[in-house]
Amino acid sequence: MSFPYNKIKNSQDLKLYINTIENSVTGATLAIRNNLAFLKQPFPLIKHLVHDRWLAMNLAETNSLGILEEKLIRYRIHSNQAIGGKTENIEKYIELNANLLEGMPNINNSIVSFKDLRYILNKIEINLKIQNEISKIEYKEFDNANYVAVLKNKQKIYLEYGFAKWPLLSYLRKFKKLFIP
């Protein structure tokens, strides 16, 4: 829903986006061969990692995933959806995700609030937990050490930005994270 597809220039950008920001693949939109090696292994049970994303990560790593702009499916949005469906302020979330892909907060953007920073930092921290868990998987077919490093760097950049712009709120957030991870 908040996928900045116009910022994805190549397969490396797509890999980076899927591994460090969010899943942009709906399983119902995939056409894959069932003879792929990673499909013969159990899907990992990692909090916040849905099976569609595991498929996307593996396909992106082999450059077997691309973006097709032609609409071939109708995605029905309703209030009881488990995943997706966030339509209010969608343009803002697309921009936040594009900035996160580039790895720099848009300091000149007056839309960025502490709430936006919290959204971004939560996203980074969730992805860091996912990538740390993936790094423990012995049977994975790709090395994700680069994604862990990218996420740690993004976390550092955005934390520094938060402490510079909202020092008190940032300290309170950090204090809260000590007790409620």
C-alpha cells in the first residue's frame, strides 16, 4: 500500500526495500516455479515475517522478482483487513518509505513529526529483529549481513535526527524501550 515503486530503479533497490523496509508483495500476485530450492525448506517462524515476504526476499535475492505496473488483480480494501488497507495519508507513508529507502530523513519536510519518526524507527527496529532472526537460519540461500548493517546505520541516523529535533521525546522513547521492548 505504501510502496514507492517510482523510486525503485533496479533489482538492488527492490532487494533493499523488501529486506529493510517492508513487504511489497502479495502472494496472490506471484507466479513462481515450485522447483525452487528455498520452497523445499520450512518457512521460518519469525514474528512480523509473513510468508509472502519470505517468498519475496528469496525471489529478490536471485533477481527473480520484478515490478509489473499493469494491474492484474483487484485488491479489495475493507475495515477488517489483517494486513494492508491503510489508506489515510497514503501519500505521506509512500514519501516516508521513499526517504527510508534513501536512508535519510527529509529534514526540510514540514510533514515529518515525532509520530512519523516513531513510525520509521519502529519499522527499522522490527526489520532489524527480523533480519537478526534470519541470520540464524542455517538453510537460507542468501547472506543477510548487509541488511543488518544497513538497518543499524539507518537506526543510528534516525535516532540522531530524533535527538537533535525532539531531545526530550527521544529520551522518553528510549527510556520506554528499555522497559517495553
